Amino acid sequence: MSEAWPVHRMGIIDSTNTEARRRVATGFHDQWIVADQQTAGRGRLDREWVSPAGNVYATALFREPGGLPVALRLPFAAALAVSDVVLEHAPGTDVRVKWPNDVRIDRRKVSGILVETGGGGADFWVAAGIGINLVPPPESVTQPATSLLDLGMRPATPVDAVLSSLRHAFARRVTQAREGFRGARRDWLERAEALGQMVQVRTGDTLAEGIFEDLEDDGALLLRLPDGTRRSIRAGEVDIRRS
């Protein structure tokens, strides 16, 4: 499983997910791609992920025998893995997951996750890119952010120790996702941010507002609209309304 996959260490590269795509094009085995820094780190919706030295930048590149049905669960699995890492290195942290895969503490992101897929059949592949802030983020970041050091991680903790924790947690969470969505859905909901609260979800030019009521069996966010009807949303950007 993924904690036993070889680790390919890079220095400064554009991004580990971009490197993963290059390796897909030339043939690959299941592996971790790890960089010291990224010059073009990417998050969801092609947002820039600022990537200075001192943090974890890693992509798990692997073939997924379960195909797209399992791949759709992997953003949730990755978010749970990162939240597991946060709790290991900063015990007692009130870590939350914002749909679908933001990992936040007090509305501040500690991680960036980008899951990409391609191919088909026996060649269906997944590149799960994960960045974790170990050191305080630079002032130039555009979203509120935090780091494991800010959350109480021991200052002497090496990057490799956090990477090892991530590899272990990711292996466990991918195994859970492959067994079905029930367990991952339960664990995700236990850490869900804004469950039972009013949220707005923007999909393209469409804006929906309602109570975040549940997570569907396929990972869709279930909203209860002001008129009492329900809407399932499978893609979009969530904004949590402040009470």
C-alpha cells in the first residue's frame, strides 16, 4: 500500500502533480513524488499554492483498480489523512474539513489538496497532490492560512517525520475508501465544518444558499434550501456564513 511505495525526491520543481503527469506519459509505477519547493504549486480551481521551503509537498501517483467510483472518494480520504496528521503532530487541535477537501482550523487552511485522474481500465491513474504547511505561511497568501508550528507542533519536528505520518495516514484512508464510502463518510462528517449551518455554494455563475444538512452517499453536499426543498451539489465552492 501507499506507505510502502518508493519516494522520489525532487529539489525545486514546478509542482509534484505536474511531475506526476509527466511520469504518466512515460510509464510509471505506484510512487510518492516529493519536492522541497514548488514554483507553480496548484490547488483546486487552479488556485496558486504558495510553496516555500520547509513544508510538505507530495503527490501519491498510483493506479486505482476501483476506477472512478473509488477516485470520487479520494478527495475526502486525502482530507481525512491530512486531518489525521494534524491531530498526530498538534494533539487537541479542533481540525475541521470543509467540503470537499479543505482542512482548516478556525477557518484557516493548513493544507492544499488536488486530486487528478486519467486513463481508463487497468491504466486508470490517480495523482493525489497534498501540501501541508509546517512553517507559518508568508504574508502574500490570499486565503487565511495556518501551519503545524502555529498549532503547537514541536519546532524540531523534521519534514520527513510529517511526510512519514502522511504516507501512513493516506494508506489507511485509501484502504478505507476502497472498502466503500460508509466509513469515510462517517469520519468526514464527524470533522465537518459548518454541518447544520447556513452556507453558500457557488457553481459557475449559480449561487445556492441553505443549511448544510448532510453528505450524500456519492460525496455530494446536501443543502436544505429556504423553501424546505433539498438540493444535492456535486461541484462548487462553499462559503460558510458567519453567524
